[in-house]
Amino acid sequence: MKKTLFAGIGTAVVFAIGVIGLFIWISSGAGSTYYYTQIENAKIEEVDSRGGVIDFQGGMPYSYTLSAYDENGNGKEITFGASRELREGAFLRLTLMPVRGVVEWSEASYDELPAAVQSKYAPVAEE
């Protein structure tokens, strides 16, 4: 009986440590990667209230689904939210985290894009 109790407590402790470690890893930004994209407002979607369903866009009224590229030029479709319509043609650096998706974006100039990403886009005149 004591062996079973100690085994159960040991399993619970290991599980709790694993959950805490996973939470720290996710919230620390470890494992995040950067993707780069260019805004196309033709692909914007206004997001209505989700009626109580979990909103992974964080209440952002606009949703973009755009092709984005990592520093090696590997592409994928990424969806992210914005609080406003973004500037047409602007380049963005997206911070993408496992499980959480896009956690941050910031505008970047063409010259700040990695060379493999620059080859996917034509330079845009800065305003």
C-alpha cells in the first residue's frame, strides 16, 4: 500500500514539474521563429464576435491570412490578427511560437528582410 502511495505521489510530482516546465517554455518565447510577409489588404477579413467561443486572435477585429517566409525562404500560410487595417505593401516580421501562433508582429523595411526572403518580393518604395 505504501509503495503504491509513494509511486502515485512521485508520478504526480513528475507530472506537475513537466506542466510547470512546459508553461515556462511557452511563456518565455523559447522555440519562437520569425517569418516575414507583405501586407495585401485584399486578403483582410473583418472578424465578428465569436459568440462566446474562445477567440485565439485576442479580440483583434481584423484577420490576415498571408504567405510568409522564414529566414531560409521556406514558405507557409500564416493567419494573424490586427487591431487596424495595416498599410498596403508593408513588410512585417512575425514572431511565431509553437501552440500560440503569431504572438507579435512589427513592420520591417525591405533591407531588413533576410536575402532568401527578399528574393520572394520586389522592393517597395518607402513612404
